[in-house]
Amino acid sequence: MLDIRSLSKKFGSGASAFHALRSIDITIKEGEFFTLLGPSGCGKTTLLRLIAGFEQPSGGQLVLDGKDIAAIPPNHRPVNTVFQSYALFPHMTVAQNVAFGLEARGTKPAEVAPRVDEILEIVQMAHLRDRKSSQMSGGQQQRVALARALAPRPRILLLDEPLSALDLKLRKQMQFELKRLQRELGLTFIFVTHDQDEALTMSDRIAVMEGGTLQQVADPRSLYDHPANRFVAGFIGEANFLPGTIADGKLILAGSPPAPMPRDTKSSGQVTVMIRPEQVVVGPTAQEAITLDGRVEALVFSGTDTHVSLRLQNGNTLSLRSPNTSHAGTSLAEGQRLQVSLPIDALRVLPEEIADAA
């Protein structure tokens, strides 16, 4: 549906020019919930603004349904944006805010009211149609902003961190609500966030960005289980990174005997090995694993889990999660000696460098 081809954006010129995006290539499918994820300054919002038409690219193409839209003004693109601030008119009612977007696009007056009624039902705000936006909660305002953006039936809905102003409980609720809306409408959503939990919860696919470059594009489980490099592994979820060596077809971690290489390993020599905290097993395991000894440095209770920081005998630190339902977490104490197992199937060998733009 949308082909982003070698897209670049720089601000300024000469030696002082800032390259916000460097040769981005992404294909976004129709009806997909696609998320741009990365830290502040990685270029994700710049990319969203280019798709919306608020910025012009320095190079490359934005091809929607086979047509390059880079030169088309924002108000003539079949794209609408939900902003972080919602940008509602406080003196207008809910219905008037939603109608405004339709009227601004020249919708026939006879078609405005039925469409307002229809979209307010979809976002479950029909009962508040006559209330002013200034008299509503943050979650209600967000639904109105969504309704206004959806009313003109855009081909693509762009969402620029629309949940960041909500409290944690409401943010979780709205994640599921957004995904429900997207599936119900069959619309293409392009969502910008720096929150990995939001991205993993809602997305069909995620593009991880850093320094204006694209690091990896994949579905949430593939990103989590098979990160392309150390940056992606560290940004998506929690991760332990341990130095190791691969020699003669074996993996050697400091303080442990040679072990079988993790699957799909192509590296050799000095490597970095990743394992997620929840994959570390306290005590022995029936799986093929590397066994390490250490001492508990810190315990943090977080409801379902106890987070454990373990100082290994080789000097490295290892984080693990012990489920409180198993009572293992409650039996641990700071200073306690502990043996852990790292299942070979859970280990991933990663390249060190951040990927360059293709």
C-alpha cells in the first residue's frame, strides 16, 4: 500500500547539516497496524511528518497505491493525523469537533451529520456528543480526536504518541481499544512511540529506528526472540549481554566449560551472547544449558515476579526474574549463593554494531 523508498531528510546544509533520516526503505501493507519505535531523536516523528506532508523529503519517494505523493499538499493526501496534544477545539462540543474535519474537506452538509453519528458510535462516544471537549477526561478527549481523524475515511491514520499523556491504567485500556478500532475498520494505522510495551501490544509489525536509520522491521515476537543486533535486543524488552568466545564449534562463557553453539550462530571468535531475564533458570534444568554460579546482589518485588540481580563468579552481572507463584522468588535473599542455568536454546549470539541504513 505504502512504499517508502530510499527516503532521507536533512535539516540545514553543508558541514552543519543534520541528517534526521538516512535512506529509509519500508513497505507498509494495507490494513496493517505498523509502528515506528525508537528513542527520542531517532527520526520516527520526522518520518511520520513526511508521510503526513508536513515536511518535504530531501531524497527518495513516498509511493501510495503506486503514486508518489511527496509533492502533494497535506490537505490533499488521503491521510489524517492524531496528535499527542489531541488539538481539539475547547469551545466546541464533541459532535462539532468531529464535524469540523468533514466540513473542512468540503463534505456535503447532508452527509456530515450521519457520518458524525456513525463514527461516534464506533468510538463509543455517542452519549457525550453534546459535551464540550474541555469538560472531558484525557481518555475521552483522545476518543474524540480519533473520531475526528477517522470521520473523513482516510486511507492511512497516523498516530503521533497519542497515549503518552494518559495514566498507566488508561493507557493500557486504550491500547486494546486502538487495536479493536483498527481491526474493526480495516484501516492502515502508522503509530509512533518510544514505548516498547505499546509497540509489542498493538502492532502487526514494528520498525525499530536509531540515529535516523532503520535497524530492523519484523513482527513483535520475531523482534523479541530474534533481534538483528545489540541495539534492538536492548531496546525491545530487558536483556542480559555476556561476553563469550566461539572456537572449534563451541561456545565458551567465562567461568564455564565449552558448550554447544546456540542455533543459527554464524559468528566466531569474540562474541556477545544475549539471554532474556525470564529465560534464566534458577538451579539445574533438564534442558541443555550452561551453568553459572553467583551471589544475589539485589531483589526487587514487582507483583508477579521478583527481579534478581546476580553477581557472577566471573565478575559479570546477570538479571533474572523469578515468578512469585512458584515461591522461588520469596525464598531468595540478598547475599545468597545461587546457581543458575542458561538454556542453550534461549541464547542468541549478536553482532555488536548498530546496523547501517540500507
